[in-house]
Amino acid sequence: MIPVIIFGVTVLQFLFVMLNLFSLPGNMLAAIPPIILYFTDFMELWQLMLILAIVAAGEIFEWISGFFSAKKTGATNKSVFASIAGAIVVGVIMAPLFFGIGALIGSVIGAFAGTFIYEKLTTSDNRTAILRSTSIMKNRMFAIVIKFSLGISIVILTGIYIYQ
């Protein structure tokens, strides 16, 4: 019975972690199975707390890096929101391409496009729009890689903790 539980939880968590590629909160969703496992006595409190700390670290990192990246170039919170909206829309549209890698590419392109369109409409200056869009796009790429890596570590730790 335990191998079936490990397999099911691992697949579910991995699917949740994949949502990070669409700029969605995949790691937060991946924390739900460990919470359930804690209440069903498959996991101890310290193990759950470690997993939740990893999730929190990823979210805090994404927020702080996004904040400083945007402020460095003078982008506003609306620019960041436009980049997130663009990343989600284009990531979902491109998801079927290249066996799912299109989601990552689309998320990055969408982050750039969303910021560029917003900045172009508000500043009418190509140089400023490109500078801010590039900065936010680089930050999105970095944040996606970090959050995805942390999400994979959550999946691995959950499997190890269940198996013990």
C-alpha cells in the first residue's frame, strides 16, 4: 500500500510543481499533500515544517527578487502585474509545444510582452519599455528556475518521508 501512496503523491506533487512553469503557485499546491499526510500520520511535524519552510522560502525569494528587479529599473507594481498576466496567458497558449517546454518559453516571452505593452502604453518610450521588460523577464526566468528546483526538492523529500 505504501508504494501506491508514494507514487500517487509524487505524481500529484510533480504536476503541481509543473504549474511553476506557467507562473502559477505550484509549490503552494504541492504543499497540500504533505499537510494531508501529516494528519494521516504518514509524516512527522518537523518534516512538514521543513517542507513548508522550503515553500515559504521560494515564495519570499520570488517576491523579493521581483521587487528589487522592478525598482532597479523604475518599473511599477502594475508593470510586474502585467508581466505575470502575460506570463500566464502566453505560457498556457504555448504549453502544448515542444512536449511542455513551450510553457517555460511562453512564460518568459509573456513576461517580456506583458511588461513591454504596459510600459509602452504608459511611457511611450521604447528604450525604457525594453529596459524594464528585459529586467523583469530575466527575473521571471531566474525565479522560475529557483521555484521549480525547490518544488522538485519538496517532491523528493515527501517521498523520502513517506517511505521511512
